Amino acid sequence: MTNDSLLDLAAEAIASADALLIGAGAGMGVDSGLPDFRGDKGFWNAYPPYARLGLNFIDMANPRWFRQDPEMGWGFYGHRLNLYRQTPPHAGFGILRRWAARMPRGSFVYTSNVDSHFQRAGFPEDRVVEVHGAIEWLQCTRRACGRGLWSVDPVGPPVTVDETTMRAIPPLPACPACSALARPNVLMFGDAEWDEGRSWQQEVRFNQWRDGLAGARLVVVECGAGTAIPSVRRLCENVADAGGTPGHRRAPRKEVIADR
């Protein structure tokens, strides 16, 4: 089957669908100009100071920094938060939003991205699952605090970063309840401290929506989701196999999905 035929098949599925599930991974942000951190070289091109220190993405996306060296941890996540806020979502978000608005049975976004760009592009907050959390939300590092999550102040950056060293300049974000150090509500590698409450509530709403789709023609559109951490890809495949749009076979992934 040619690429044109596959595109026609995809267009027909979207046009005839009653409901839309959008799955998105890191590749979705590349067209906005965001780095994808693919491999050590890609990460070090985005962040040369870490190349000099021999630290890769897995090293930096680790909760230990908030215990051992908070200025280092907030240097990485503070810079990313500032970058995500300064970068407008690309036009593809608007196309997906228009498709979603036409669906009589509604739509949902399931993403591993932590940049909140779907909400910035106009998707309703209650129709997005951020399976790895969101950098715009904070949690206390003192586990016994009980404060729960709170959103970052939308006015001004929460932390200043020295981009020559990639270290944050105090004061660092603090818990409004107990004044302990705050950290992003983002699932990091080896992260037993992540507060999953907000993401769990998003999953509950998503499952309620899915449960209400009996008899609906559901189409799944996957954008930029890879296999290294297959949270989004696995979900999209499971949903498609369980009940994608009747009458349409799933298009061959290797020809339709362009991983970033």
C-alpha cells in the first residue's frame, strides 16, 4: 500500500469517527523547536554544560538531585520549565484540536510530555492525561508534609538559572505549607517520591470517557511516541486493538508513524 493510500485511509477514519484519542510523545514537541534528548549526543547538544560533566539525560532526570544538590536539580528542571513556557506549540496542535472539536462523542489526549503544551494550545484541562506528570505543577520534597500539589505561578519564572553552569540561583521553590524544598511533579528515573495523585485523577476521567464509548467509532492518532519508554505507544495500541474505528484496519506503523 502506498503512502498516499495510507493517508487516504487515515483521513477516512478521522472523518467518519465519533471519538478521537490522541497519543503524543516527545516527538510532538520537536516541531515546536523543543529538544528531544535522544541519545547522549542529542542531550549534550542541547545542554553543553552536562557534556563537560559527563552527565546524560537519565543522570539528570533523577530525584536524587533534590536531596543531594538542589541547585543542580532545579538548574535542569528550571531551565526546561522556562524553555517550555517560551516556546509556542506548533500548528499541529491546532489541527488536532479542530479534529477533536468535531467529534460528537468527544476526545482525549494521552501524553508522556510534561510541557503542558496541549493545554496551552486550547485542549481542555479535563481532557488530558499527563502520564508522567507536568512540570507546571510542584510537590513538597518532605513526604510527611501532606500539602498535595500546587501549580507554578504563571507570572515570571519560578527559578533563575545560570546557563553557563546550569545551576539554579537561590531562592529555590519552596512548599507553601512547611517551607521545605519543592520539586516538579514529574516522574523521574528511579522515582519513588513522585506524587501520582493528579495523573491518577486524569486516568480516572480518561477511563470514564472510554467506558462511555460503547458503539462509538473511535479513531486513535499517535504522534511522536517512541519505544524507549513505551507508555503512550502501548496505550494507543491496546485501545486500537480493543475497539478502533469499525471497518478500518490499523495502518502499518512503520509507514505511518514518524518517530522523532
